[in-house]
Amino acid sequence: MRVAIVAGEASGDLLGAGLIHALRAQYPDAEFGGMGGPLMQGAGCESLFPMEHLSIMGLVEVLDSLPQLFELRARLLAYFVGWKADVFIGIDAPDFNLRLASKLKMAGIPTVHYVSPSVWAWRQGRIHGIKRSVDLMLTLLPFEADFYEHWRVPVAFVGHPLADEIPLGLDKAPARGHLGLAKDHSAPVYAILPGSRGSEVSRLGKLFFQAARLLKQQQPGAVFLVPASSELREAQLNHLLTDCPDLTADNSVRVLQGQARMAMQAADGVILASGTASLEAMLVGRPMVVAYRLARPTYWIMKRLMKSKYIALPNLLADEALVPELIQDDVTPERIAEALLKETEPARAAALTQRFAGLHELIHRNASERAAKAIRAQILDKVRDERADG
């Protein structure tokens, strides 16, 4: 069994490695080749090109890289066809992988896409191209599967790997000890996550820190943990904090190198940019306020294309306004602080913890194993049967 597989960034490398292990348990002699990072290579995948070719170029965002991307896709296509791959699995990176899947499907190779693009939320016209390109869509969230079933695209909901990884009921005390907070620390602890991209931090960082100042006025002993996703983001965050000497003078704000999950686990509440971090905060079980802010022209375009009622993943999963969403001009220090104080009130926080636990269980499905089983049942068993008939 020959499995062609392509991932374009670290999160895809993690998913790919888990899937390779699960498929190898069912097909011990299977061969895996394509494009992946160190985790996929460690699982036995031969990577023909460095994964950074996709993650660094940023796909369609950098127009200068398009000729190299076209060449890369052509070389992968030729290799997979010549190798006579039994299936192609594209992991995320939809702009690259779905186009490659379309060409491979025309060449007679069954195709799978793992991690749905946000077609259910905006630019829904993309569904027609997806339907032509893939034989099976694997989704991490149940409402995504409902969308594909509506459009009669073969789909399997496999659950989210983060829900498999993060245990229920994480206690604050071990995380606080790990981060050097005193065991008898009684004042509130908050985590602030303004995003992993420079543009996100530029739009949200200052507002989040101003909200922290308002919170500190009401809760003088409050501590704010600020994970930085890279050295660049750490420098950017420290620069923004120069305008907040009242926060830095007494070490109220602590910028961390990474450790986002640890910071959320230690916190009583979280202020964060919309994205996967909101799902992680939900799985850790912490109240949160979710902010979403774009450049104004981009926001107005997105607003007209959006089809979803919510932006925060906990709200999308619950299909209700479970956590506060502050969007564009509503992202103000006053509203952030007010919302977080309400969310962290003991009765409200206890109710949220219970709801979050239910959503956690909803998407805790042993994703890698379920994905492998779906690929086998809907793709590889058919390949085997066709071989037997041949």
C-alpha cells in the first residue's frame, strides 16, 4: 500500500504523524511518501521536499512565490503518479493541497483532505471545487461534517486531536507552580494571547494591555501571563508594554517564551484573539473573552462574505453565544475588562466549566484512529478489492 501525503506546517505535521502511525497499525507494510516535517519523517514518511516550502511561502499570500509553488505541485504530481500511489492525503494547506488533489483525482488516484477549510463560514462557493477534488473529507468538528453532508460530499467527523491530548479537569495549581507563582497566590491570574502573527499583535496587543490596566485597578494583585509564540513576538509585546509602566513596575505582566497552554491552565480567565486558541482555552476549561479585529477594508470584505453566526470555536460548537465575542470596533479595553469580570464570576465560571466539559467530550474521538479507519473503509478497502478483481 502506497500512501502519498502532504502537510504544510507544524500542526499538519503533528496530524500527519498520528495518522501515519494509525494507518501503519492496519497496513504494516505500507509506504508513505510526499512532504512533511520531522514528526512525519520520524513516523516513516519519506519527505521529498522540506515542509517549509509551504509554511514559509505562505501559499497565495506571497505572489512572488507562485512560480515555485506551481513547480513544486507539478513535481509532486509527477512523482505520485509515477509511484502509483494508492491514495493521496492532503493535510490542511487547502490552497495547495486541494489543487493537487484535483489533478491526482483526474489521474485516477483517490484523494482525501484532512482538516476542512472554513468553507462553511465564508466563500461557500468553494464547495463545488472541493466536491470535484476529494473522495473523502475528514473534519475535526461535527458541524463541519453536517455542512459537507448537506452538499453530498463524502465526509467523516473524526474529532479534534487537541481534545485527545488535553485531559479533562486541568488543575490550576501545578501550572502556577511551574510558572513560578506562589502557592498562596490568591489574586486573580489572567492569560493574554493577542495572536501569533505580528499583524494580530499590532491590532490587539495594546488594547489587551489597556484592558489589563483596567482589571488591575479593580484587582490590584492581579497577574497577567502573556505567552509569546516566537522571539519576534516577544520583542513586539515587550515594546508595547513600554507604554504600560504601571503593569511592568511591579512585575504584574510576565511575558513568557511559548507555554500558551500552561498560561491558560494557570489562569482564572483568558483574553485572546479568535482562532484555535479559543478551542484550547475551552478544552483547558477557562472562561474567556474572544476578540476579532482586522484592517478595516479586509473586515468589510469579510463581513459580506461571512455566513456563520459566530467566530469563536466554542460558540460554533455549542451553536450559541457561550463566550463573549468582541468584533472590530467593539474591541475596546472597557468592554474586554467588563466582559472578563462577568465571565470569571464564580457561578458563571462553574457553569462554563460544565459546558466546556461536555463540548470537550463531543470532540474527543481518538482522531488519528478514526481518520485511519475512515480512509480504510471508504478508500483503501475499495483499492484492495479492485486489485483482487484485477
